[in-house]
Amino acid sequence: MTKFTDLNLDKKVLKAIEEAGYETPTPIQAGAIPPALEGRDVLGIAQTGTGKTASFTLPMITMLARGRARARMPRSLVLCPTRELAAQVAENFDTYAKNVKLTKALLIGGVSFKEQDTLIDKGVDVLIATPGRLLDHFERGKLILSDVKVMVVDEADRMLDMGFIPDIERIFGLTPFTRQTLFFSATMAPEIERITNTFLSNPARIEVARQATASETIEQAVVMFKGSRREKADSEKRALLRALIDGEGEACTNAIIFCNRKMDVDVVAKSLKKYGYDAAAIHGDLDQSQRTRTLDDFRNGKLRLLVASDVAARGLDVPAVSHVFNFDVPSHAEDYVHRIGRTGRAGRSGKAMMICNPRDEKYFDAVEKLIQKEIPRIENPLGTPAAEARDDTPREDKPKRSRSRSRKKDDAPAQEQAAAPQEAAKPVAPAAEPQAEKPRRDRGDRGDRGNRGGKGGRGGDDRQIVGMGDDAPAFIRLSFAERRAG
Ligand code: AMP
């Protein structure tokens, strides 16, 4: 088996690796470090969790240990698709270069240009950047890329998803033809293949086992969920998420909850908070300081539930996540593997639970096809909303307000009131449930359903009023009841 000491790394780098507690190089490291140190281009087909970051940072530090940067002319460049990933790569440099004198700058959106300019002016050995911000600096004439000796493109497939490929091509064109390129992608889409054929010169190609099969240590489950009605489906889905979280009890020490859309990330996080859960959102539209704070809190165990979009969570290294909840089935099957790969890391056990709407079944099929495994179906712990919601079923567990009012985009927590009675089904109550979100009527657990028509509620009258569905306001029901009595 290859040892780090076999890899020709600088002694000071080896010392830092030892201090980080790494014993042996991962396959991508064993494969990529030697050709990188020989000055060859490298094409690494590997995803997050494989140790790919160290596979380019370790040789870079070794190579950059000699020589010095000139003002505004960085000697190396690392391009990352997201700010978080860029920040994470910067942290890796800090860890592995702690015994070497190297300067670095992080060029990401949401941080003032002035601070970044000052660093670049002094001269940096390593420039870590998102493509847009790098080009902004270049266009302002603050940056000269003609001294770049090593250029890294990390997570190229995500760059493609995010529409950064034209920027990447432009940046390639701004760096010297003689540069060394280390290029990493989890997959080789045709467009990625084209880029590598154009800009890499006879690369050493290292492919590590694609994680199409999720780690065996991850227990997977899916709830096939159908809302009772269209307008209620969203809040019922959020109630189901809470029930799934609660069902895990204390075993769920922390979790990432993935949503496909940024808007849902916000709504789900807000709703969870409203119900007393320790949750926060992270997605691309939040300002950088907020994103950093949220991530730090999550990493340090101060935050239990991180609600995230794929892009924001991509490449995040959070070592110990007990659970992943897929609020939606990801539309790219590979994202499923990335998402659930956040748990069950390094041999730890983990659990990944997913909610699948009927409209997402085609994505779900693609996921099962990719992982070549059937994901165990589990029952909706709240029962099947569709079964209880036929219009001819008298209901007494409705909020009193009329639902004919139009729904506001941001009133998600208020919408939850309709689902709030389901809270009673939770095995574990949230620490502090806000007063406003208390169940309006005690529907009890699902076993109570049979009693619904029998007692309590609107003066004992649980009949439907023609034309009003089951939402007749209390005062109308009262007048009927009075008339009947009279
Ligand atoms: P990455 O794929 O770069 O996101 O790395 C995933 C995780 O593996 C990070 O937490 C690294 O600190 C860790 N790691 C990288 N290389 C090694 C190694 N050789 N041994 C143990 N852990 C490693």
C-alpha cells in the first residue's frame, strides 16, 4: 500500500499531514500526487469525500514551497464553483501549509473587493476563487494571470451545472499556455470531456470508484407521499418531514435537509424554526457572512438542522452528520448519491430518508436505477393524508379561518396551522413549540381518526354545509344549529 512518505512530498507537508492524523493516502491522492509533482496535467474523476482536495493541495504546496509571488501576479489558481467550496479549499491550504510560508487569497463574492485587492497587491502564492469574482477582479485591472504556473479546476461538473463553463474557458485563455492544469470532476459529461480535450495536455487520468453505490453504512428509506389536496400538500409535506425527524428521536443528532428549490429551502427552514426546531437555511442567495456563520454553527454542533440546496451544500465537508433528509427527490440522480454521502462518512453509520411526491416518481426511478438498488419504502408516520381528505368526510380538525383567502408566498408558517394538529402524532415533542403554532384542536394520533365525526367541535354539528366544503366558518354552522334547535 502506498504511504505518504512514498509520494515525494515536502517534509513540512508530510509533517502537517501527520498532524492532521492521516495515515495513508486515499486512492485519488495516491494516483494524482505523483504525476502532479512531476509537473504533468491531471484529470481526476473523483467526488467529494474521496480526499480529492488534498490530492491537489499537497503537491501544490510542495511545488510552491520554492519561489515567491510578485505583486498582483498569483503563482497558482484554484477555481471552485461555490463560495463554500472555495472557503473549504482555503482551509485545506491552511491545514497542510501550516509549516510552510505561503500566502493565499480567497476571492469570493460577498466579501469586499478592497480587502481582497490589498492581499493581491502584496502578491499571493495561491489564489482561490469562484470564476465570476476572479473575472471581476481581472476586469478591474487588479489581477495579472500571466504568472500562473498551476491552475486547478475543482468540481467541474458543478461548474457546468451552474453555467460557469464560458468563464472557465475564458480564464484558461488568460493563463499561460505552459501552465500545469489539475482538473477535477465527479462525472465526465460530454461538455467536460470537450474542455479537458481542449485545455489539458496529455493528462494523467485518475478515476476513483464512482460513488454510484451509496456507502453500505447508510440506511436508506423513502416515503411515497401524496398530499390530500393540492393546496394542502406543501404543509402536509412539511408536517411529514417533522414526523420523520421526530421519529428518529435522539439518534438524529444533526441532519442536512435537502430541497430542490431555494424558495423551499427558506420555507422549510422557517417552518421548522416556527415549530421549535433548531434549523437554519443555506443557499446561494444568502449573504456570505450569514452562510459562513450558519455553516460554522452546524460544523461546531451549535445548529442541529441545516436546510440546504444542492449547490450550497456541494462539497461541504461536515464530518459527522447522523441523518440526511431529502425533502424532494433530486432531479439529477447523481445528486442523490452526493446528498446521502453527507452521512455515513468514514465508516460511521448514517440514515438517509426521502419524501417522494407522485410528480417526482420519474426522478425516483432514475435514482434507483443509478444506485441499482431498491430504496426501502416506509409508511408515512402520519398516515395517508389522501385517505382522510375526501370532500364528503366531515372534518372537525380544521382551523377556523376561511381557507378561501389567497395564499401569500411568505406565510408558510401560518399555512402550517392546517397541519399543526398532526403534531400530536410526534413521538418526541420539539423543545419549545411556539404558542401560535399549537394544534388548534386535539385530534390525537391517527388512531383517533375514527372519532372525528363523533364529538367536540362546532357545537356538536359536524355536517357539511352544501357549497362550503368542510370549511364552513363557525358562525354559519352556529346559525344552522340554532335554526335546527328552534
Ligand atoms: P474531500 O474529498 O477533499 O472533500 O475530503 C474529504 C475528507 O477526507 C476531509 O475531511 C479530509 O480532511 C479527509 N481526508 C483527506 N485525505 C485523507 C486521508 N488521507 N486520510 C484520512 N482522511 C483524509
